[in-house]
Amino acid sequence: MPMIDMPLEELKRYQGINPRPKDFTEYWERALLEMKAVDPKVELVPASFQVPYAECFDLYFTGVRDARIHVKYVRPKSVQEKHPAVLMFHGYGGKGGDWSDKLVFAAQGYSVFAMDCRGQGGYSQDTGGVKGNTLHGHIIRGLDDVPDNLLFRHIFLDTAELADIALNMPEVDIRKVYAMGGSQGGALTLACASLEPRISRLAPTYPFLSDYKRVWEMDLAKEAYEELKQYFRMFDPIHQREEEVFTKLGYIDIQNLVERIKGKVLFVTGLMDTVCPPSTQFAAYNKITSEKEQIIYPDYGHEYLPGLTDRVIQFFQE
């Protein structure tokens, strides 16, 4: 088998190398308290796109630091009883996608919530206000400020706040709230279920935002991770702050969060992934303690994976 990373047997044992901050647990407990103190001020606006069998809404809520977050919300018309809901998270720099890709779930009687990440390709706000570099990317946004100002901290909290909103919708069955996404969406799926353990099933695909130091050591700090290399080149060219930087990134490293997950996990990895290297994904998967299954695509990388959407639909239906 061709390899761009460790042999599979080593991957199955790998535990990651990025430092975990000593106060990691306290950091996230404090963050959740900040989130819970926010009045979300949920607003539903009927969308211009509509179909006969579902209602489509632009949903807005207020996240931490007073940012208004946009969500595409699709609710089936024909189902009167409480029903499942799916939270969908998009890739890095993107947005919640077209209405049409939500309809496969609405047709099954599910509500669907697809969030635009703040400051990326959709309509959610980025209220900003951090010290230091903001030139390249969201991983490093706030890296020269206090850890509580890391942008991905706020984005992770947005996913948990959205989950709480979905769980409190009168039409939603709280026992059947699911999450899914690929790349950044895979990371946010894991973050969401870590911070909101009532997510009962989750399907992350080749998740981003894991084991940053491993990415850098593999010389794969490019494409989605390009900002890591550029940060050092511009702001710490002789790596005097290397340990400090990677430790601070440890607050927003999903491998450190996933032990909190309670739901059943369907985790998908392509062994030829040079965007989110397999070892960084295994670093997270190996730390999940809830019921889990990993699907491995040996010849595929960070790309369309045949048969996967069908498998995820079946996983949610089980």
C-alpha cells in the first residue's frame, strides 16, 4: 500500500504530539460559562427558497462576543411528531451550502441546521478585536492575544450554541440530534459533540484542526494549514516561541476535546490525505472513548469519497 504517513498499525496507536495546555479543562469550562450567559436572540426569517414538503428559514442567533451567526434551517412540513435533526458544518473558508443539499434529510423527516462560520464565506459576523496578526487564516487569529480570544474558540462555541438551539426546538427529538461535516466541518462536528454531549450521533470526515505540531513536522503546513508556516516565517522566524505557540494552539486542538464526546461516532479517513494528514486524524480518533467506528479509504485523500453520503444517511437511520 502506498503511504504518505505512518503505517496503519502505527496510526492505530498514535496519540499526537501537539502540547496540551495544563489548564485545558478549565479553559473550556470557562468558555462554556461565557456562552451560556449569552442571550441568543434567535430570529427566524422565511427564506426566498421554498419547496412543497419543507419550510426553509434563515435563522440568526447571537454568539459569544456579540456576533450574529447565520444558519440555514430546513424543517419538514409533513411530520407532526418530534423528529431527528442534523447539524451540518462546512469546510474551511466556505459557507453553509445550497438549500438543495439539505433536502435529502428533510425528505426523510429531519430538520436540518447548516451554520455559516463567523468571518468565513457566509453571512455570519466576525466581530474581531484581537491583538496581533490577522493576515492569514483563522487558526492563528488571536494567537498573539490571550487564549480566550482565539477565534476558533468562538467558532467551537457557536457550534455548541447552535446545538442547544436545535435541542430546544419544540419539533426536535432531543434523543436524535446528529452532526456531520468534512475537513473543517469534520473538526466542528467533533468540537460540537465535545462541548454539547447530547449530540447522539456524529459523522466527521477527514477532520481539520488536529495535532498542529505534527502537520508542521511533516512539512504539510500548506494549503489549509499554510498559515502555520507563514506565522512562523513572519512573526517568529527562528522559532524562539515555538513551544509557546503550539501550546496555545492546543486549546483549539480537537484531539484534546474529543474525550468529552458521549455520542456514537462514524469517523472517516483517507490514508492519502496530504491536507489533513492521517496521523493528525488518528490522534483525535484514538482519544474518543464513546462507541465509535472508523471507515478507511486507503487510496483516497482530501476529496469526494464514493459511497460515503449513503453510509452516513444509513448511520443516522440506525
